[in-house]
Amino acid sequence: MANPNFIDYVKFCSRSGKGGAGAVSMRREKHVPKGGPDGGNGGRGGNIILKGSTQLWTLLHLKYKKHVIADGGANGGGARSSGADGKDIILEVPLGTVAKDAETGEIRFEITEEGEERILTEGGRGGLGNANFKTATNQTPRYAQPGEDGKEEWIILELKLLADVGLVGFPNAGKSTLLSVVSAAKPEIADYAFTTLTPNLGVIPYRDHKSFVMADIPGIIEGAAAGKGLGTRFLRHIERNSILLFMIPADSKDVKKEYQILINELKEYNPELLDKNRLLAITKSDLMDEELMQELKKELPKDLEHVFISSLTQYNINELKDMIWKAINS
């Protein structure tokens, strides 16, 4: 079953606060009967802000927020008293969150750092009080600006997982098994296609207390970029990975052809994915002897660094980690 707690897409109405109105006021004191205009400015309307948090890895907490509404700014007062700004609403989101305009599809920005804050929907400006409009020819202006209206817009947030390594392969290629062996992650594992229906992240310990992050992406099938199988829903998670580890099982009928299909699907989805560093792991290598490995090596792409591994027997797992670490830091 899919993990119901992994939510990587939300859509909601974002409404910022209206700015407060400027005040029309005249200074009136016991000994200053004609003190002139002293109306203060209105406060700014509240902003809707996104803030990056490493404590989150899903958009689940925003799933049921259909409307996010910020407070308006307070009106200005006499004695040049400015109104208070409307309270901002800060929505914490996981790193890798992309904010889009729901109507146009335009990407506004991405949140990629802990504590990073970006204004999603800006509050309306407060109006100027009448004190701002006094001139040599107009000593007692009796007008002020109204506050600027807030904005109302539909927003889409999409999550692209931030990981050093993305596992790319057909369903049942052994991606989840590898992640369960090299990290503390516990993805669902079974001998049928599409066991993994949501991405899984694992922190992989390495030598000298170092580590890197690996993402198990649900399996790709031929035609995924055109919407077949799980379609493009999870292909976007690969965009944030610095290394792509292609995984093809040793019992595949044609390793070279399978690799080419995977390459074509990534190219169809986003040609820039092919600019990333690529590695190849031949999984389930415990099914082969040394002679078969040597034969298979002849069929592999010449310019692609590869390793034969078995998650079941731990064969060459350390060599795989070395290869990944070298690629990440090259």
C-alpha cells in the first residue's frame, strides 16, 4: 500500500492581508488650535510566507489547508500614529518545495535551505495618512489613502526530494532492498512490481563518520514520461538528485536495452536529467558466477562506471558506496 503520510503535492488559495487605511486627523491641543494634519499611515497587510525546515519531508501538514488567509493591517491614527502591520502567516515546508502559480504553471521559487524564507503572497501596502499630503499650497489636506487590497491567488506546492543519489530502475530492480540494507530506512519490499508507491529517503553511513542521502524512487516503466504506470508523478524527484544510480537486475533479458529505455524515459521527461553524473549497479549478482559477469561486462556501455552487487549477500556493497562517494565529490 502507498504511504498515506507522503504528500508531495498540495493546492490552496493564498490570500494576503489588506493594508490599513491612512488617517485623516488634525492636530488639536489646548495651545495649538490649528496644528495642521497629523494623520498616521495604515499598517501593511499580512504576508503569506514559506519557510524551509529540515524537520519536514512531506507536505502532509498542508493537505487539508484549502484557504490560507493573513490578517489585514490596522488603520493609522492621529498624532502621526501608524497602524500595526497585519500578522504574517508562515508555512513551514520541507527543503525541495517548489511554489507555482496554479493558473499559469509559472514557477515562483524553490525552498532549498534550512530557515530560508520567501514571500509567497505579499500583503497590501498601508495607505498614507493626511500628514503626508501637506504642501505649501495645501496646508490642511482632509484626505488620506485607503489601504491596498491584499492578493488572492491559487498556489501549487510540489515537493522534489533533496538527495545525493536517486535510484533509477524498472519496478522490482532491487532499489528498495538496497536502501534497506545500506540505511535504516524500512521501505516495503516484495517480489512484485510497484511495491514502492512513494519515494523513500535513507541516510547512508560512510567511512570516517561521513554520510550521504539516497532516494528510492518508484519504478519507471517504458512510457512513464507519457503517463503510463505511475507516470511522471515521481520523475520530478529525480531532478534534485546530484547522482543517478541506474539499477538493472542480473537476470534481465537485455541489460543494455533496459538501460537505454530508462535513459529515453528520463530524456522524454526532462533532457537536462542526462547531464547528471550516472552510475550503474547490476543487482542480484549472487545469481551469476564470475564467468557470466565477465560476459555481461562486454555488453555494458563503455563510458558508464558500473559495479556488480547483491543486497542479499552484501556482495560489493562497500565498493558501491565508494563509487557513489567518489562521484558525489568529483
